[in-house]
Amino acid sequence: MGKDDTDASTSSAGAKERLKQISAHVEPNTQRKRRRRRPDSELPADYSDILGQIAALRNIAATPDPNNRGYVRQKQAGKLWVRERVEQLLDPGSFQEVGSVSGTVKWKQLGGIKEEPEDYVPSNNVQGFGRLKGRKIVFTADDFSIRAGHADGALMEKTIYMEKLAIALQLPIVKLVDGSSGGGSVTTISKTGFSYVPPLPSFAQVVQQLNMGIPNLGAVVGPAIGLGAARVVACHFSVMAADIGSLFNAGPNVVKNATFEEGLSLTDLGGPAMHCTNGTIDNLAPDEAGCFEQIRTVLSYLPDSGTKLPPAIEVSDPIDRISESLRSIIPRARNRMYNPRKIITEVVDQGSFFEIGALWGTTAIVGLARLAGRSVGIVSLNCEVNAGALDALGSQKITRMLKFLDVFNIPLIQFVDVPGYAIGTAAERSATMRHGVQLATTYYSTTMPIFSVIVRRVYGVAGGIMLDCRDPRMRVAWPSGMWGSLPLEGGIEVAHSYELKEIEKKEGKEKRDAKYKELEDEYRRLMNPVRTANHFGIEEIIDPAYTRRVCCEWVSHVYENLLPERIMERVAGRVKPTFA
């Protein structure tokens, strides 16, 4: 065999070997042992097992258990179940829950990695997104039927998350409080094995919201205890259900051991008669539905945050509507009273006045209204209570309202009839001047626009701070206006004390009374408001019938020219209102 034949044979053998190797890759040996299937390969590709677990837990949470002791107690007390509340509060179909499966779950093992929920106690607070008359909000709602609202099922983590969401998304937050809203219980000690120093992690966010002008609206729809009470009282606006609401730092059993007050009911301790008349809670509603309606109403006046303008609506009430009844509403007899609420409702858009705090601080009237469809704040003194003299509670009420308006960029309309601060031992005992000075500092530290209508009296420090807190002053007076350092009644006695005493001593009481009448007539002639206008002490005296038109023109200018600039100042950080 020649050399060429040998080379050809070797080349053929090499080619066959390479072909064999390629075939081994293309057609693997079917006899080779297969890999063992992993447990994951037995699970459905569409994750329907996980989705099924979520659906099962959500179904348990959304279905009331009539055999549950807490649910039975809730219904026996005449209260709505938490999810019934959510349904009644929000626009239909707008509820989007956050943390829908948070809670305590007992799992049943099915072999391998498979399991299913066997028992589930949901978190005792329902939270999420929804809409109120089309406005998107976040909300929290306590479930008193589970551990009376005490901390459980990641409740604190959920609550803090919702508070942060309200800030990040700049959305109003509504809080329905029924229980302690995640406050502590002694049973927590046995579960954790230790006692803790009480934290308050969510209040930093609450204070931030309040000062950012993110509406915080709260309702007491059961016993609000401890932390629950604090959460609702901190809100910009709060309302209590008259039939089921109460609020206190600690319940009757704790009070009995601490102060020896026995036999107290929830309403005795902190019901509407207590807290809707002392300023702890702003408003009273007949029931839960009434609470929800008041929350919707208040929100309709407010922006989503302090960097936005309040919403405007279309109205049919003419801007130039003339109110002839206002010409005679102030009696010519100086000591006669009138209904100040009639002035408010006659001037503002028809049906738009919403009073806040009607049951406390009754020497003052405050609330929200609209002029030409735009939101305004209202402050008025109430001559039907203590002759309108501003007492400690009235000062606190107006102070709170001024801060409220300032953080929400809402201009203020004042109807001024103030004889001064309240006097006498009761006024001094209740620290009237302390709270009056606090009111003064608030008038001068807030920056929302203010327009004043002097309807009758303006006297003393109280009158001065209400009318002199902006430069230039924006105000008008009615023909019924009267003003000075103090009212004539008493003022003449002080200024002419010696003269009147001498006349009475020498000539008798009749001569003294005649001199007093002569002095009074002279002072009243000089106090003609036209004389003040002659000296430009009052900028303009208007016909009361045209008050609405004057106020509407001012409000329109404020919204079109001043408030947009104020918004930019807030965004830039140069205007920083504070509510808390």
C-alpha cells in the first residue's frame, strides 16, 4: 500500500470520528437519566395559587361574621361596620384598598411548598384611596369590632404609610375614628414578651400635613380613646356623631381607678355635650351619615394642598343682588340685638354658609362660604351672646379659624361688631386677655387677605386688632357704625366722674342725670360716622344693601391677582403658614 492510500485512510477515519461527535450533540443519548422535576414546575404558570390566596383573604375581610363577638357588639351599639362606613362615605365604585390582606393569618400546609389560609384576623383598620364628590382622597377607618381598634395586624405601619402618602401625593386625608386607632393595650405586653416606651411615629407626618395645607378631616364615630382621640382632634376639621360618639384620654374603668369617679358612661365622660361645647371637636352631627356629609361639604371649600387655589364653582346667585333688608337689620336703639347670621347668609352666595363650631365659643361666629362661587372664610361677632364681647373661648375659636384660612389660601370676610373684650371676674378667671393677645398675634402673623365690613361697634383693643391687622386696611362701614376707645356707656362715667359727682353732691341727682344726658347727646353728635369719614378715619361708608356686590368684587380681585402670587410665594418657601 502506497503512501497516498495510507493518508486517505487516515483522513477518512478522522472525518468519521468528527461526524460521530456532531451526531452525539444533535441526537443526545435517550438512555441518559432525566433530571428530577423541581417543585416549582408543579405550580400554575399564571400564579393563580397566589391570586387565590389573596382573593380568599380579601373575601374573609370583606364578609361580616354575625357570630363574631366584636361584630355583634358593634351592631348592638347602633354603629355601622367599618366597611359599611367606607361604602357610605365614598363615591360608589371609587374604593381602592391599601393593605387589603394585612393581618394575622394561620396557614394550612398542603405538602411541599403549597399552603392555604386556614384562619385570618384582618388588620383592624381599613385604609386606601377613594373619591368624595369626585375629589380623590386617602382615608383610614378604624374597625372597633377587632380588639377595639388597639394596635394589631401592622396597623401602625399602615397608618404611617397612609400619612406619608397624603404628603407625597398631596391628597386630602379623612380619618374615621372608632377606638384607639392603633393605641396600646396591656395584652400587647403578653404577646411581645416585653413592655415598650410609647412611640408616636405618625405625628411628625400629621404636623407636616397640617402646615402644608393638606386637608385633615376627622369624624368620631364611636369612642375615640387615647391615640384615636389625639388623631381626630389634631385635624383641621372634626365632627362627632351625636348618637354614638365620645372622646376621652382614658375610658371609665381607668378613670375610676385614677380619680375615683365611678359609674361614668362613655357619654358622661366625653360625649357631645362635653367636647362639642368646649372646642375639642368642631361640629356635631346627628349620626354617622351626617358626619360623612359634613366632611364632604368642608372638603368642597378646600384645595388639595396649600400650593393650590381653593376650588371655584358655578353659581346662579347674581353678584349684584341687592339686599334691602340689610338697611334696617341693625336697630337704631343701640342696646337692641339682631341676628348676625342673617347678615352673613344675605351677603354670601345663597345656601353656601357652613358654620364651624356653632356650639362653643358662642360670642364668635366662624365658618366657610362662597362669594361668586369662590371660597371665603367668615368671622363675625355675636351680639346675642354676652352683647358680642369677645371672651376667651371666642378668641380661641377665631384664632383657630385664622390659621385654618391661612394654610388653605382662603381670603377672610369679617362682619365686625365688637364692643371689646369680655370684662368681669369670669372673664379675668378664664384668661381672656391671654387668649385675646394670642388672637392678636395670629391676626398679625397670618397673611391671607382680609376684608372687613363694620356693621356696628368697634371698640378697644379687640376692635383694633380685627381692623388694623393689614396694611393697607381693606374695609368699609355701614351707616350704623360706631367706634372709639371704649363705649360711651361707662366711658362718660370715667371721663367725667369728678364733675358728675360734684353736681350730684351740690345740686342733687336730677341735675346730675340732666348733665349726663347733655354730655351723652354731645358725644353722640360728635360720633356721627360721617364725621369720621370727613377726616378719612373710615375709608368709605356704604349702603348696606350693596354689601354683597362690594364683597364679591373684592374676592374676585383677590382670586385673580393676589392668590396666584401667594401660591408662588409658598412654592418658593417665602410664605410659610402654620396651623400646628
